[in-house]
Amino acid sequence: MSRYLPERLARLAGPTPLVRRLSAQSVLSAFGDGVFLTGSAVFFTQIVGLSAAQVGLGLTIAGVVTFFLAVPMGRLSDRYGAKRVWAVGALIEAVLYLAWLPVDGMAGFVATMVVLEAVSTGSRSARNAYRFDTFPREERVASNAYFRAARNVGYTLGALLAGIALATNSDDVIRAVPMVTAGILALNAVLVSRLPDAVHHIQHEEPLEEAVEAVVGAALTGDVARQSALRNRGYLLMSICGGVLATHQVLLNVVIPLWLVEATDAPRVLLAWLFGTNTLMAVFLQVAAARGITTVADSLRAQRRGAFFFVLSCGIVLVTHDTVGWVTIALVWIGHVTVTGAELFQSAGEWGLQAELSDPARRGEYQGVSQLGFTVGSVWAPAAYTFLALELGTVGWLVIAAIIVVAAVAIHPASRAAERHLAGAPAPQPA
């Protein structure tokens, strides 16, 4: 029994030493993020002294700025090396969390948030590019499933630690939250720097100054415009459709909780059970949902499955407006389970499409395009879905389902167009 538990935990973390190392890194990174995210609302309002409206405005400004920086930041990993950009970005993120301590007022909040979001965008593109580079084709989606499961574990641990801090009702303890996050993320940066080099970048890495000059010079001469991943319009449209299909997170975190409180007779304590169920399913079922996904066809099939569960969830939840008692509780819970199924399959399909349809020589830039398309496809959803569900009721839920069906249909020709674009592109030159 004493040997069985460690072996079982090792299998949950991944099948190979590298997958397990990256899973541990995912837990640590999400742990740090989860600590701050859980306590951020209290920190920004009580410590920084902002109103809720100011916090929302600052986050919106940061989102708009980073929207335009997604592709340029992604190019840095292609020029400089995905692992190096990831490691440096992770270290800068850790330092920036310490910058929250002297912030006092709206101007400092917006400036810090913009820089932090920009660095996070570049780091995220580099991280994803590294993962796609370092694993063979048949292991890419499966390995990302382990990392997503690990991140859910990390977020849960971070939320628990932040919950303990918030329970003290002490401003001094809350002020320590950014320092805890900074320490955890600094350790994360060390782990990233010790990872093996990605195969794609072993023979081609430049000093950072040369990388920045190359990107700026290419932009001035028009080379980037001719070669940019943005010219792969099929990939951009596919990313936008993927962003729409990924609005299951809006249903999970915003719409269904508001619906439960405003439109049903279910007890509010059910929310804890819903989020707990979602976390457990993401930890234990994500790998199973991603199994066997390698090709574009496999990925599109996963996207169809995710869309099916999304639509099914809309159909289940909409009837709970007229149910009572345990029937309501059971249906809301089943609706949350089905939309979690949408999350599991859609995520797996998204990894497969990104891995298969990114130019291997420009993978970081393609990750930037993925983030840009995701933002376009999802940024409108919280306001739109909330209005549709809570104001229009049954009709609104049906409209949400129709939006998902349209995106699930459109992502097929978009993906095939992206595939044709890559097939017609010149082969990348050896380093």
C-alpha cells in the first residue's frame, strides 16, 4: 500500500519523466496564480483602494492593450527560443507581483496590469510553443491534457490558501498575498529554466537584443506582413470559432451560477458542489477525453462532441426555471456536468488543431494568433450570454445553443483552409 500510492500519483502526473516535470510546473504555476486571483478582489478594493467599477475598467484596458500585443509577443519565442522567453517571462511575472505592493490609485493599477498582462501573453505563447515543440506529434494532445489536469489541482490549492488568508480579515495578511504569489512564481521560473531545450530551438537561438531588432526591422521592411501568421486567414477564423466554442467557461463561471441564484429555487450552497464537480472532472477525466486525438480530423471530432455537450447543457438548464426542489437541484447539477464535458472535449480538440495547423517554424507567432482569435471569439460572451439567459429565458438559451452550433459548423471549413494554407507554404529553412 505504501508503494501503491506514489505509483498511482505518478501515473496521474503523466506517463514519462518530462510530462511529470511539466505537470509539476503546471501545479506550481497555477498555485501561484490561484492564490492571487482568489484574493485579488479584496486586495484591489481594500488595499489599493479602488472601486469595483475601477477594477473592471482597468481589466478591460489591459485586455484591449494585450489584444494588440498577442502576435508580436508570440514572434519573440520564434526568434529567441520558446524556453528562454517562457523562463524570462515567468521571472518577470514574479517580479511584477511585487510591484502591486506600492500601487496606490487607478493610474498605477492600470499601468501594472497592462505590463503584467503583456508579459503573461508572451509567456503563455512561449509555453504553448515549447510544449508543441518538445513532444512528438502523437503525444502533444495527451500531454496537454495532463498539464490541464495539473493546473486545476494548482488552482484549487491556491484558492484554499487564499481562502485561509481572507478568513483572517487582516489587511496585513492580505498585503502578503502578492508576495506569496511572487515567491511561488519565482520558483516556477527556476523550474522552467531547468527544462530540457525544445528540439525546434536547439540549433537556432539569438540574443534577445537581436531578436527584438529582427522583429522591428522585419516590420519596417514589410517582411513580417508578407510572412505573418495573420495571413493564414483559415487559422485566424478557426481560432475565432474556437473562442466561441470555449465560451463554456462563461456558462460554467458566470451564467449558470447567476441563473441558479436568480431564476431557480435551488439553494445557493449548490454552487460549491457545482464547482467541486467541475474541478474533479477536469482533474480525472481530461486525459481520457484527449485520448486518441492526433490528426485534424480527430480534433474536429472532439470539437463536435464538445459542442454537443454545450447544447445539451443549454437544453437541460433552461427547464429548471419551472422545476422545484430536488428536481431543480438534480437538473442544474447535470447541466453543469454536461457543460464540463464540453470543456473537456473542446480543450482537447483545440490543442490538436493548434498543434497540427501551426507552422513549426513560427509556432510562437501562431500561438499569438490563437490568443487573438480566442479573444475575438469570447470577449463578448459574458454580457451577451447573461442578457440572453436571464432576460429572455428559454428563447435566450436557444440562441446561445444556436451560436455554438454555428461555430461548430464553421470551424470545419476554417480548419481545412488553414491546412491548405500550410500545405502551400514554403518549407522552413534549416537553421
